[in-house]
Amino acid sequence: MRIEAYNQVAQLYNKNKTVKAQKTDVTSAARDEVQISSFGRDYQIAKQAVAEASDIREDRVAQLKESVNSGNYNVDVNDFANRLLQKYNALV
């Protein structure tokens, strides 16, 4: 076994380590940037507006309450039965 060859390999190995360390220092100094397109910004605004909107339609609820309280609210029995069967068939 040649000792000189081992020393040369060890020296090369140590040189590579320092080069890699220097490269990582250079890349860590760089700043990352994110750019959002105008479509992305519009989507974000629309999503936020939908999230903040109420799930309850107050005008429709008030209209139905008024109909029930006045006694004018009628349910079509056939329509109700058909919808009930559709929901049941969808589950089965």
C-alpha cells in the first residue's frame, strides 16, 4: 500500500468539502422571490369574497317566513314525494 497515494486522496477529499461549503454559503445569501399572476390575485380575491359571504339568503328566508306565518305557504305533495324518491334512489 502506498501512503503517498492515500495522502493525495485525503487532500482531494478535503478540498472538495471546502468547495461544497463555499457553494452553499453563496446560494444561502440569494433571496427567493414569488410572483403571483394577475389571474392568481383575482382568484385569491374572489375566493376570499366567497368565504366572507353569508351562506343564508336573508331575503328568501324572510319571504318564506312571511308565507308560513300568513298561511299562504303550500307544499305540492307530488313534487315533495318525487324529490324524496330521487334522493332515496341516489343513496341506493
